Amino acid sequence: MFRLHHVSHKGGTIPGRATQTLNRRQFLRFSTSARCLNPPVATALASETGDNHKAGALGRTTSGQRLKIRAYPKFDRLEDERLYRKQHLAAAFRVFAARGYDEGVAGHISVRDPILTDHFWLNPLSQHFSLIKVSDLILVNEKGDVVYGTEPINAAAFAIHSEIHKARPNIHAACHAHSVYGKAFSVFGKPLDMITQDSLRFYKHHGVYRHFGGIVLDPEEGKRIAECLGDGKAVILQNHGLLTVGESVDEAAFWFMSLDKTCHAQLLADAASAGSGNKKILIDDAEAEFSFKSVGTPEKGWLAFQGYYDEQLAKTNGDFLH
């Protein structure tokens, strides 16, 4: 039998206590990647391709052959999808680290487990984003108890992510970090202006949580953040930072990256406007709604992250897959 170790609760962490004793068969299902020196990379079935129209791609050769864009894989086994989600979660942390989204132990990304659907995987509290591997990820249940792993998690991460996963069954991933431009823009407690094509990814799909009560440790505040999110993909947390969600961790991670850049662009535009007296030109609702359907879909979010995933594979030689 395999039993997880108890880790004491200290200042803002969820105890790393195990609530289940896993038999050998169950443990093997959880620990495939941890046991393998070279764990398999979950890949799409050969026939799985995306919708070129939804992706905004042209793909026809001079001979008339149709070239299809890649899309989120379909899996024969849920264990393979679990591995895929964990690999892309680990990659998302590496991507966030490369962009300076780390700050001490702040920040967290979660992804729902496809087998235990009321459980989710996330990062251990004290590990730097740039070092996280698949084998480091922690699985917690709906109570915040550690089911797989031997490290504590961030209590604020559980308070926020658990309520989002409960409120949005269609959402499988959530990202929160203290990125510089997100923090800077959050102090105004206002939504984004629709001033660039990229900002249209969030047209009528982001909220502003205007209450700052310090570190989020109360599940009730997590519920309020989830309510503020509604059916959207992002929340600007006043005096705090950004939070994004998606049907995949790839999508949620890309929305976060795009949202932070959009905050940066608006800060620059606002400063230039104030300094010059020139008025910003806003994109009207009809154009914004039309463009959102092209740039703001889950398929587009997932696809947009794949280049960053490939970059991490190349730069690390797949180190995060282990």
C-alpha cells in the first residue's frame, strides 16, 4: 500500500495530508509519469485535426489537398488525457516563469482531473515555476486534501480555484499570477477599454472584482470571485492581479498572457492620451462582437498556446515532462 505523508499546516498553506490509502493498482494509475525516466508524451490520435475556419487558417495546396490545423486531442483512455493535461500544466508554469509572472510563492495554475472530476492538479507552494515538472504536481480533492503528492499547496489557490471549478463544470483550468502589468492595471478597478484587436478577446467576457480583502483564504471570497467571473474567461482582481480560465490549461494560460499584454497596452495608451490630450478611439460594439468570434474562442486560445509549448519542449529538451 502507498500512503502519502502528512505535512504540517503553516502560514497560508493547505496541509499535505492524504485522505486516501491507494492500493497498488490505483497508485500506478496516479504515478505513471513519476515512475518513468522518459514518460510518454500524450499525443493526438492521427486523425484528430482542427477546424481551419475556426482557427482562421488557410490550408489548401496547389493540388487541392486540404491541410488541417492541429486541435485539442481526442483520447482513447482517460489516463492518457490525465497525462496530457499534466504535461501542459507543467509547461504553462515554465512559460509563465519565462515571462516573469513568478513572485515568491504567489501564483497558481490548476487543471481538473479527467478521471476524478471534482479533483484538480496544481503546483506545490514552494517550488519555482521554472523548475516544475509533471512529477511535482499535486492532486487535491474538493476539500483541499492532498490525494497525490507530498508537498503543501497554497491556501489561497485552493480558496479561489476550488470555487471556480465548482461553479463552472465546463471550465477545466484556471490561472492566477501577480504579473506586473496586471497588477498595475488592477489598481484602477475598471474593465478594459476595447482599443485593440487583442483586447477584443475579452469583449464582454471579463469582470472586475472590486473588493480587496488581503490574501484570499476564505472560500466565501472564492465564491464571490467565481460569481464575478460569471460565464466569462477573466477577472481583474482590484489591487491584486489577474485571473483567467479555460476549457484547457493551454487556453487559460494564453488568455492570461494576452490579458497581461492588453493591460500593458492600455496603460501605455492611457498615459499617452493623458500626456498629449489625444482621445483614444474605441472599437464599436458591432465590430467588437464580430471580431470576438474570431479571436476569443476556446479553440483559438488553445491553438495560440501551442507555439509556447513547443518552445519549452525545444528549450528544455522536454525536461518538464518527467
